[in-house]
Amino acid sequence: MFERPRGTNDWGPEDMTKRRFVESRFIQRAESFGFREVSTPTFESLDLFTAKSGPAIVRELYAFKDQGGRDLALRPEFTTSILRFYASSLRSLPKPLKVYMTGNAFRYEEPQKGRYREFHQLNAEILGGAPLSSDAEVLALAIETMRAIGLKQVKARIGHLGILRSFLPFKPADQAILLHALDKRNLEMLDAELARLGQKDLSAPLGELIQLSGDVSVLKEAEKVLGRAGKEGFGYLRDLAGLLAAYGISASDFAFDMGVVRGLDYYTGMVFEIDSPNLGAEKQVGGGGAYDLAEIFGGEPIAQTGFALGLDRLAMAAEAEGTIEPSRPLDAYIVPIGDAARTKAVQILTSLREAGFGVDIDLVGRGPSKNLDYANAIGARYAVLLGERELKAGHATVREMATGVQREIALADLADSLLG
Ligand code: HAM
């Protein structure tokens, strides 16, 4: 017996129903917002991921050498790949470019419930729009996707990395260390780093700032803490709240939270995270914000913003909140009775499938009663029994599985009888 690798999952038919339910809701919403699908390779050059984040990121990647000695890595997310693709090939498309992508991603993490080494994301990006309108549009899509999945217990926490960065007057590498400490809520590390940089007095206001969370009024409190730093950012967040209201997003769907820092290094402006509280430790179902990557890959500076939702976690949240709709049941299961009936049964099967019905047929040669048990077990709505004598008379026996009611139906009327 072989075991699957640590941190990976198998998905059985029931699990896939849940996953496809969530994924299809995202795709429907994204397309209704005018996003179009793209796809990039599952592995990329390792350099792509170290270009912005530095070599330390390699510890979190599935990095390897191929047989030609090239350094490669499985994608840990899609944004970096999409921006590489944009800078190399998509720049001539009309802007703003709105794209979405779904698929698997890989991170070398310590696995636990909701945190895997292979997981799935639903991702959307807007490249080259005006920052405020684009940020509002991606937030609206993220929140509306939650609604479309039927999740009630969700809240987007919105922060602004530009505000935090303007309060940390250090070179980017030092800023990154401080932001990492803030992201991990590691106040000890924050203190030590600020002491190293000779700015220990920033520790108290920063500690205070990251505790602030609530409605628009929180922005006033945060402004008081920061003094002159981040003025523009606060105005921006107020305007964003106004736009979100225009999208019909209720004030209870989001909060401002100055402690949202994000784990990835490329964010520059508005950032957000979405939690589903009933998931326990790994409750963050999504995150995103405005970032700068196009320039690193040789593109011109444009506004870039987007988000990714964690499909594995969303499927768990949807299950916990009981929102998953069952997949469409099989319309009919055909039971040929006797070998001579099989050829005609296959012809009927094919014509029903061509007419758009979901139809299965006995592949084992079981007797009628065992076949009815099977039809029941696979959830078919009708069983269609085809015996030689009935076929000669141009009839089938159609049994409604839920009620057990059986009717003789002329073959010409079979398709209509399945519509009921
Ligand atoms: P992220 O916050 O790293 O952002 O990941 C987004 C979501 O993917 C998380 O909120 C979580 O639900 C899910 N996720 C991440 N790691 C795991 C894991 N190991 N196991 C299960 N689920 C996981 C990004 O990836 C950015 N690229 C989002 C973005 C797009 N920003 C701008 N554009």
C-alpha cells in the first residue's frame, strides 16, 4: 500500500461535488464582473519567486532541479505567474485587464486541518485600472463570491500597507522584517528590530495601531495614533468604504483593521483578508490587495490589485454552514433484461444522452432487482426497464425511484416521461 504524500488530499466524488460547487460560484461571479480566464504553468523558474521575496522564500517552496539542471519551483500562488505572463505577453491587451484563474498551488508548510502542501485557489487580478475603482471591484467580487456560495459568517478585514510603510521610514529590507513581525503578531521581534534600527519609540504606537479594528470611525483613531503619517491612505480607505456601499455591500460585511499586514512581500496599498470564523485555526479563507510586480518583470508601472480565495477552506466553510447544493442527480438508469435487449437498450441510452439527459446503464448484467438496488444507490431519478417482450411492443417500464411507481411508457414518449 502506498500513502499519499504528507499535506496532500484525495478528493472522492462527494468532496468533488463540494469543490465544484464553490468553484462554479466563483467562476459565475467573476465572469459576470467581466473577468476572463487565464492559465499559467504549474511550475516556473525558481528565480520568478525569489525576484521579489529574496532567497528566504525557497524554504516555503517546492523547489527542485529538473534533469537539465534548471532550478524550478511548483507555484505557491498565481499572482506572480500572472504578472510574469502579463509583462511578457499580455501587455498589448486593452486595459484594464481583468483575469481570473483557478488551480492548485504548493507550499512547504507544516500540514494541519485547512493547511496543506497542495491546495487550491480561486484568484482574480485587475491590471491597469485606476487604483480606487479597481480595489473596490476586487473587494466586491471577493465578498459577492462568499454570498454566492451562501456563506453568512464572513467578514473582510481591510487595511492599508501604504499607511504602515509610511510610518516605518526604513529601507525596504528592514521594512519587510518589521512587517513580517507585525503579520505574525510577534511583538517581541518587532521590539528587537526597532531597537536595532534605533527607533524603539515606534513600538508602542505600532502595537496600538494593529489592535484597531471596526467601522469607518476606526480610521480617525488610527490617524490620531500615527500623527501625520499615512494621511493619503486614510482618505483612500474612506473613499473605498463609500464605493463599497454603492456596490450594495453592507457595512457589516467588512471592517477596517490596521493590523492586516499580509504574508507576501509584494503588497503596497490597500490589503484585505477574509475569515470564516467557524474554521478554527486556519480560518482565513481569502486575502489580497494592491501590489507592485509588473515593474519587476519589465512592465510599465500600472495599478495592480487582486485576491485569492482558498478553495479547500471555502469548501469546508460551505459544508459547515450547510450551503452546498447537491449535484444534479442522474435522470435515468437503464436496465436491459436479457442479452437480446442490450443492443436496443444502448441505442435508447445514446439517444437520451444526446437529448441532454444524464443516463447510465447496467454494465454488469445483473438481474432486475439487484439493478434497482444499484439505481437507488447511485441516486437515479428513474429506472428504465427494457425487456425483450416490451421492446417488441415498443414500450419500456419506467419506475420513479423515490415513489416506486411504475408506468408503461411508449418508447417515443420516453424522453418526455423523464422530464416530470
Ligand atoms: P494568500 O493569502 O497567501 O494570498 O493565499 C490566499 C488564500 O489561499 C488564503 O487565504 C488561504 O485560504 C489559501 N491558502 C494559502 N495557503 C494555504 C495552504 N497551505 N493550505 C490551504 N489553503 C491555503 C495569495 O496567495 C495572493 N496571491 C493573493 C493575491 C492575489 N493578492 C493579490 N492578488
